[in-house]
Amino acid sequence: MKWEDQLIKHLQWSDTIINRKEKEGVARKIAAMAKDGDVIGAGSGSTVYLTLFKLSKRIHEENFHIEVIPASQEISMTCIQLDIPQTTLWEKRPDWTFDGADEVDPDHNLIKGRGGAMFKEKLLIKSSGKTFILIDRSKLTNSLGSKFPIPVEVFPPALSYVEHELRKLGASTITLRPAHGKDGAILTESGNFILDTYFSYINSSLEQQLKSITGVIESGLFIGYDVNVVLSD
């Protein structure tokens, strides 16, 4: 017996979608790539959200079968809303993954994590045969960190220790990300805090240096990953 889940049935994106026309275009490109039987990892963010609608249209019009592994609860609920079958990393490995990014440099290094799901997003990318990063041109940058801070996911009791270690690494500004719609700090998909952290210089070793701090679960820095960047027209 199914729930009469009106909340999920009428779910909408939680914020205004910026550059929606460009994102719709890149969403169509990625949805057109899906083949019958694909297991697809889906990251988080508004471009991923829009892509699910394009995939759902193909599923119902062309009668083909895919399964999606979502990185966030919001994307999972959207799959339920659109009647897109889901699976998990316990059961399947993604044939490919699609996701967005906050910043992309000329070498395809990334900053991600404004959606608070960077741990699961990184796990999907590492698990996938191929990854597509969907962006509009506003996300391109010559130098990572010029537009957005690096999100650092922190186990809550380790907050003060991690702050101390981040400053030792050269962090110039550290902010505990506040929530919208609740009092206090935002929690990630895994129930941790996020520290939005600025560094004056980001080198190739910084991702591993951040990860080596006890209490850091993950960061939104993606250096040297084998990803394909897909731009809107």
C-alpha cells in the first residue's frame, strides 16, 4: 500500500533557480545520454533537480528503465515524486554520475558543497565509471576559491579542534554555515556541520591536507578527479 504523500507529490525546489534557461539546456544534454538499464548517480543542486525531470520524461515516453542513486534526501524525494526507480551503493555501482559544481577551473578541479552533500557526492564520483559535471558559464573560474569558500564537513564535537587546525593550514576566514528555516547551524546529509573556509592560495595538496585533520569528514574541494565538464550552450 502506498502513502498518499501529498508533501512529496507537490515538492518544489527550495529556492529560486538562477540561470534556469541555461541549466535546462544542459539538463537536456545529459538526459539524452541515458540508456536502457543504466544505473546513474545523481548529485545535488538545482541542475541535478532539473535533469531528473528530463530523465522522467524519457522514462515515461520511451518506456525504458534506469535506476538512480541519489546523493541527497531532496533528490531522493524528487525521484519518488517523478516515479524514477532508485537503488543504493550497497546494491549497485553507478555506470555514470552527473552533478553540478560551484566553481570549475581550467584543469577541471572543482569546489562543490553548497547543497551540503559533498561527502555522498564524492563517494558517488569515486564509485562511478564516468562523471559529468553540469554547469553554466558563470561557474567557470581561473582560480579556485575566487568566488566561493571551500566547504569543510566537520563531526560536531570536533568543531573547535578542526577550526584550530584549519587556521594552522592558512585559512584566512572560517564561518560556521547557518541554516535557513531552523535555528543554529546547517547540518549536512550525514548530520555534520559545515565550515565555509577561505584560503588565499589553493594548491594540489590541500584536499588531502584537509582530509587528514581528525574530525573532518570531507571537503568540497575536488582536485584531480576524472570528470567531464558539460557546459550549457
